Amino acid sequence: MSSAAKHSERLDGASEELARRIAVIADAKHGGDLVALDVRELVGYTDFLVICTARNTRQAKAIQDEVRQQLKQEGRLPARIEGEQEAEWVLLDYLDCVLHVFTPELRDRYRLENLWGEAGRLDLGL
């Protein structure tokens, strides 16, 4: 295996580990319908999309706060955050992995799993 292939495999493993870590944190805050989509073969800007549903905006904010706080303690900061004020669709962009926290209405409206139907799914074991 070439050194470039080994480097790529290590990076892929790190992004998968990050997706799993984010999902575990969201699950602990009772994020529902957790899905991690593997988009490595489809896009160049991220490896995984982690999607979950919050019962309401308060829970969406709590999930976002917990993910951000725990990953910050691990030395990871999001490159950007979207939707923090409204908390109906919160996006935390960690570059290799993007977390989407939706309220039920917006998850039904945008249906990211359908949009990214070609993406593989990471077995989260949750």
C-alpha cells in the first residue's frame, strides 16, 4: 500500500470515528432517528453527514450545545455553525463530518436521506 493510500485510509478512519462520536453524543441527548451518511464518494467537501431529529427547538439547541462542548474539550471546534438562533435546523460543520439537527417538521420537509439516497450508511450500533 502506498504512503498516500495509507494516509487516506487513516484520514477516512478519523472522519468515521468523528461521525460515530458525534452520533453517540447526540444519542445521549435523545436525538432521534440518527443516521450517518457516507458521502465520501459523492462530494469533496465532507465525508459524513450525521442527521438527527430533536423533538423541539429546545432539544435541538441542547444537542448542538452538548456536541460542541464535548468536542471542544477534545480539541475540536466547528468550522461554522448555522441555524443556532432559530434551532429548527442546526448545522455544525466539522469539515470531515457535518451534523444536522432538525425539528420533525423540517426533517420531513428537507428529507436529506432522500436527497443523498446514493450515499452509504454508517452502522452506528445505537
